[in-house]
Amino acid sequence: MYDILIADDSAEIRKGLMLKLKWEDYGFRAAAEAADGAEALAVLQERRYPVLITDIRMPVMDGLELLRECAIRFPGTKTIVLSAYDDFPLVQTAIRKGAKDYLLKPVIKTELIAALVSLKRELDAEKERTIAQLSRGELPESEAASRIRAYGLAEWALAEQPVRFAVAEMRIPEARAPGGAQSGDSFKEAYRLLMTEIASQWGSHVETFGEKERPDRMFFVVHSDPSVTRNDGDGRQDGLLGRFLADVREKVVRYLRVELAIGVGHPVSGYRNWSAGLASSLLALSRSKSDKVSQTIYGDDPDEDNELSFAILRRFCLAVENADEGEALQTLKEISEAGKRSSVQAFSFFLVQLGLRMGEIIRKYDLKNLDPLRLLWPYINSAWDCDAIDRIVRDIREMTLQAVASLKGLKGKGREDTIEAIRKYMHENYGEELTLSAIAEQFHYNVAYLSDSFHKSTGSTFSDYLLGIRMDRASRLLQESDLKIVNVSELTGFSSPAYFSNVFKGYYGMGPNEYRKKRAHT
């Protein structure tokens, strides 16, 4: 269910929209309202809403200024604009500023429904990507909480209520379709669509996501009910999870005539532990039999005092990504020592997590000839003695040295060129919204590493350097043109003239009007 914020200066129109249809039937809830753009921004500041429906003409702050502010401060919010027939030029401007759709007043119910259906498709895809990123530990902390709330995942990801991950791998009996239609891309797409449809029928109890690299696999996140447990001969199943998996198996066999191997992870609470839950489901799947018979394998909880924690994994991967060979090898030594004191299950579980996280780094930087999961998979659940652990660590060490060497080549030799390219980009695009995280993503850098490298190369922080560019350009526009302050503000990347004037005064010791007058007399 996605929450909607409605902004219109007419209370009658706001009320009419809320009563126009049964929003819940289309996956939405008309949850909040605002009388103008400034009030809408204040509401969004308190809590991010995934959808905003706004009038174009409003007092205090109109719809166009609201759209501009949303694009800067709440870029994930989808907007639909309301307009009268004579507002079409403004509608065109709104579309250019990122509005997803527009509705003419008075709003026709069928047109509103069509706009909502289109938006829901887009939001569902983004929600799936968000769940996948949370599950793999890919989403930065700075974005996680707002994305979780925007997509209605707070009960899952922020609360203490446990969830369990399950991975379902499609297995096609060779006798059934030797090289036939069941092995093609269209069949795998049918599998994905069926699994998504099954999950949707379980409402708020189940979420699902897939991965491009393995179209034969689908992942589920299921609300866990530890108070209801039973054994039905197919392993341990809590009530909801057991019924859901039985439903999945029955429908996949009935509609697609294939078998399923399902790995079920241990319960985890809070999104910071989701990557551990995902890893434990993959570890459970790794213990499945190689035949084509449907089977469900449950993973045990990891050791509570396990020294191979998420913290040591994060430290190792951060060192690799920052091309810090010394720190990476030192952390690997600690992993080796902790592995010898851990159970086979705990160490195997850690190897799956390590393979997943290293795989993210390798994909992010497009490093060739490195496949950590393929390297580590033969060792999963077979590290029975210290000699085996030594062999594993030697292989990980070799992979680490290769990754660090490749990253040093990217970040060492090319670092100054990259920083220069970023500086050039900033000088050419200072009028747009520029953030360190967006630049880091565009140039394929870790945010912390780029921040440090930029400071070392320029002697300034990213934000100070950008501010310097904008202030220099603003001062020249004030001296060399008759542009109004509002235009100078917009051209130099500021969202409002008042904010621009405050920043300018803090930088030059006087406001823009005073600066212009003084320069005119010199």
C-alpha cells in the first residue's frame, strides 16, 4: 500500500479527491493533505510520501516550485499535477520538471485510476529493487530509512518482527523438456511472473525479488511467526511460511510442470540483518540434493557467539573496495583465526556472505575474471579442519590481491584524471542538483573514498568546492548582467531566492543586491 499526499489550495477539491474512489482497491491510501506547496514540503520533510498529487496554481508556493523542490530534496517522489484547461503551458513545464502525469479539473475517475495503475507498476518495480538492495546490504544508510518508509516496509525492516528468507530454484527434469521450450528465456520469464503473482496473493505477508544473473531463482521475504511451529514431514515450518511454500510448490508444479529446490534461512530482525538472512537461505539451498526432485531445506541459526560477525565482513570488504591491501590482508588474517574457532556451519555461512559482498564490489567496478561465489562454493559446508580453512584463506587471499590490484589501477593511476573529470563536470553543471553520492555513482566510486580523494586532490571538500563555483558564477552574473536575483539564483543551482541570498551574504559578507550596487560604483 502506497501513501499519497494531496496538495491543493481548495479544501473542497482535496476532499473530493479523497472521496473520488476507494484508493485501497488500487494499492494506495490518501494519507495526507496540504493547502499549498510550502505546507506540502513541510509534510514531506516529516515523512516521505511515494506519491504527490498537486495543483499547479497555489498561493505561497505554486506547483511548479513544489516540483522543483521535490526533484532536489525528495527525488524518489512521483508526482501527478492537476490543472485547468488554460494551464497547458504550465503542464508542459511540469512534465519537464519530472511530473509523471497530469489530470484536468474536474478530475475524471477513470483517468485518475489509469494514472494510479501506471504509477503502481513503476512503484512496485522500485520497491522490488529496494528490497533486493536491502537484502544484499547495498543500500547506503543515508537512504535506507526513507526508502523503507516510502515503500511501506517499515513493519518489515525497521521493527523487531522477524522475517525469513527463502530462495526457490527451478529445476527442470531433463526427460520432461530436453532442450525444449522450458529451458528458454520466455519460460524463465513465465516462472518469474508466476512467482510474483503467487507472492502478491499473500498480501502484506510476503515480498519477492529476483536477480538478473539467475532467472531460475526467486527470493521471498516472509513474515515469521515463531509462536506457531509444526513439523509436517518436510522439515521445520512455521505456520505462515509452511502454508506459503506449499502454495508455491503446488502452483509451480501445476502450471509449469517443473520441480523446486527451496532453501529457507533462519529468522532475522531489522534490515541490517537481512543480508545474513539471505545468505543463510543460500547456504540452505547449497545443501540440496542434485537430483530434480522438489525439496525444502532449512538453515539453522548461526552460533550466537560467532566471532565471524557482520562487522569483520564489512571491514574486510571496505578495505578491498578502498584498495587498502594492508588492511584487507590483516582483516583476512583475523577471519582465518576466527574461522578455526568457529563451527563448520558458522564458517560456511560466513563464506556465503563474503562471496555475496565481494560479488557486489566486482560487479560495481566491472572487474574481470573474478567470481567469488564460484571460488568459494566448493568449500561451503566442507571446511572440516584447520588445513581446509588454510586452503580457503589462501584462495581468498589470492582473489583479494587480484581485486585490490585491479582497483588500484582504477583508483590510483586514474584517480587524478577522474578527479579532474569530476571538477570539469561540476564547472559545467553547477546549475543542476549535484550531490557527492550521485557523482560517486556516476563515476563508479565509493562515496567515502571519493570524498577523501577529492579533498586530497583539491584541498577542499566537495560541498565547499561546489559552493565556490556557484558563488563565483553568481558574482559575475550580478556584475555583468541585469538578471533578477530570482534568475541568478536559479541559474546557479539554488532552489529559492531567499536561500540563495542567505548563502551569498554568508560567503561575501553582503547580500546580492548590495553586492551589485557596490560593484556598479567600482
